Amino acid sequence: ALAEGMAGKEFFNRVSLEPNTINQSNLSIKPTLPDREFITSVASRNSANAVISLNQIVVASVQGEVYSEETNSFISYIEAIYETHWSTHFPDKNKVQTFSARDTVFWESEAYSRQRASQGLPDRYNALIDGALITGQRNLNRFIPWWDKVDRYLFNSSSKSIKPGMEAFYRKKWKEATDAWSNALAYGKNESMNGRLAHNLAVAWEIQGNLQQAKSFSDKALEYFMSSFVISYDQFMLVVGYNEELEKRIKEVETVNQQLGE
């Protein structure tokens, strides 16, 4: 399921699957990583830059029922908790990344009759297999970067410090906007205005993909606002919240780079 999902995402040039179990040791005790010779052989045979190995999957399941007084009905359920242990191998760099994940899959059937509620559930064995496939799909986003759209807010005004950069920003001229705001910040003497300029610069640099530069200007925006005699609480909290988001993004990018062996 994971291999199919990866192939469908088209993030990698090619995805190959080794369908047979390689590790014949007792995996119920603890996860065991495949040996380096095998990983090197698999990578060479498939011309692969990386090899992902599922080293252990453990499932604990509970089947039961409850009675709902509110609806006067029986609710039968199966709850399965899957714990998977993975490793990503980069043979050329002699690097290994390991991680584990836990997922819960839940089946539920409700009826006025206890027997019908029970019959509405899938066969337990088949349910656990389906749950494993669902778990494989859920792990997809743990291996492949994915993006969400987010809102970003800028400070706007008719001031000569802000307006030229905003006009360039509306035209998606990011460098022109950063140049205008950088020049205004270099000569700015008002701490509150400097804070707004620095924040706008942080957003502009983030859009251009330079998170470190964005974080640097966001930190400056905080410093300017904190040293200002007159401060707007809402504006200050906007800058604080954005600064925290940037810090989180930088850590996420570091994790992605580790997963990609960079």
C-alpha cells in the first residue's frame, strides 16, 4: 500500500517493491534492521538512491459492544492499534534513519438488535488486513513531503516606507518589494514602523524560499516592536505568531532533509 501510494504521488523518479519477507528473525520481540549487504544489493539491483524497510508491524485489537441509552441501540466495534517500525537507508552515504509510528483504525456498526450490530462488522481477520493497508497509506505523508496552503499577513499603509514595497508585492515582484522595504528599513527611525517593515520582509523572503532570511527579519521585527514606546497588541501578536510558524517550518524542513539523506 505504501509503495503504491508513493508511485502515485510521483515524488520519486521510480518506486520498486520487494514483495517477499527478507528478515526471517523473530520480529515479535524487537524490530531488526536488514543487514548492509542486502540493502546495498537491493539498491544496486534497482538503481535506487534509498531503500525503505518495514522492520516490524505489531497490532493489538479489541472487539466489543456498548449499549446507547440515547438511541436505544447496540454499537459493536473493532479497534485496532498498529505500531510500525521503519528504517530508511542511503547506501551511498552509509546513513540510516529510523522511526516508528502508531495508528488507530476503528470499525463500528449500530443497530437496534445486538445480533445485527455484530453482523454489521467485517470479519476480524479481514478487518486487521484492511487496517494494515490503511496504515500503509497513512504513512505516505511521513515519507513524502506535502504542502498546505497557509495565510500570510502584511502591514500596509500609505506611508512612503510601506507603499512602494506593497505595490511591487501585488505584482509578485518579490525582489523589488524586498529591495524597497530594505531601503526603507535602513533609514527608518521609528521602531514601530521598522517592526512592520521587518515583518513584511520576513514574509517576502519566505515566499522566495529563504526561510533563514525570513526568520532573521521576523526576529528583528520582534525586537523592534518590543523596544517601541507605543505598541499595538494585535500587531505584536501577529508578529509573534508568525515567528513561531517560521521556527516550526525550519524544523520541518530539517526533518525532510534528513529523510532525503541531505
